[in-house]
Amino acid sequence: MARVLVVEDDQFVRSALIRHLTEAAHTVRSVGTALEALREVAQVGFDVVILDLGLPDLDGGEALKMLRGITDVPVIIATARDDETEIVRLLNDGADDYLTKPFSVEHLSARMTAVLRRSRATAPGAEPSSPAIRVGGLCVDPLRRRAQLDGCALDLTRREFDLLAFLAGRPGVVVARRELLAEVWQQSYGDDQTIDVHLSWLRRKLGETAARPRYLHTLRGVGVKLEPPQ
């Protein structure tokens, strides 16, 4: 079972996808515009996004770039366009796979299974032997990709979970931003603002702020550490 976001403005296609995915035991949310998709991804954790290119408010290619600025959730492009140059560009811009319309639900299911298998196999800290990590009232289970705070489940995006799990695995250790980019974002360089934005979202879900931290502590010019409240 996967948490799926369907981004499709054609009501007929949208309804058909929702029905099929729900029957396959997936949890499905759907939106009809790019801006709604960005809002959903920022607020809700998904396992995969099915993204139509012909959206009314923003081209799907631009929406893909914006999605990649806030998350690395797997994205499958659903498009009526079959231009090879554009497909290559979309893959280079961060799409994990694509399907050319019309496509069968069986074809979609097979592509989803393959993308999710790759995604889960490469997720940081997701080795089968990884035990749950406990830091104060925080419990992070890398294997099941679940996190709880004081016994309450945390609704985290994929990137938020990866960031939390990486820091929780090194309690009390100051982790440099360069290391976070390399280990969590899989990038050798990048914008510090990306880290700051994700830390801000994570703090909000942990019930804290940068001014009044409980678990996440930023050392200006040095890095970030996670430790239990004193």
C-alpha cells in the first residue's frame, strides 16, 4: 500500500485513477492544479506523485521543478506528449518515470511498483537491520519509516523523515550542513536555504521553534544537532 497524490485536471481521468488506485488498497489524494499539488506535498507525506503535464495554472514541467525544490518524493509523469526531447528533459529535471496517455491501469501499477521499490531500497537508514531510534520522547523507526513524538505519530514528508532519522541516529552530535546535503539530499553542494526550510517544517511538527528549540538545535556557522530536551 502506498500514499499517492494524483495531480490531474481532467475529471474523468482523475476519477478513473482514484478508483483504480483505491481498489488496489492505496491511499489516494487528488488535486487539479500545480499550486494545490505543491501545497499538498508540503503538508502531507506521500510515497509517489502522479503528475499530469497539462495543468490549468502551471505547466507540469515547471511544477516538477518546484516539487524537486521541496521534496524528493518519486514522481511519475502522465502525459499525452511523446516528444523524446521533452521526455529526456523531464527525466533530467527529476522525474522518476513517465507514461504516455492513454495507458492501462496495469501499466501504471507496474511502473508504480518499480518506482516505489527503487525509492524504498535507497532511502537513508532503511536497512532491514536498523532498529528504532529513541531520543527522549522521540521514536524514529527507519525500517518502517515511522516517527512518533510522546507516543503520537508524526506526519512527515519523505525528506523530513530522512532528515530526522539521520540526525536522530547521531544524538548530541553537531552535523555540518555539508554533511546533511551529502547524506540526506545526496548532493555535494547546494543552497543552505533548502536545509533551513526543511528544518523549519520539521520543527513545526515537533512543536518547537528556532527561538525555542526542544530537539533541533542550530549552531550558527557550524551545523545542526538533535538531542533530548534538558
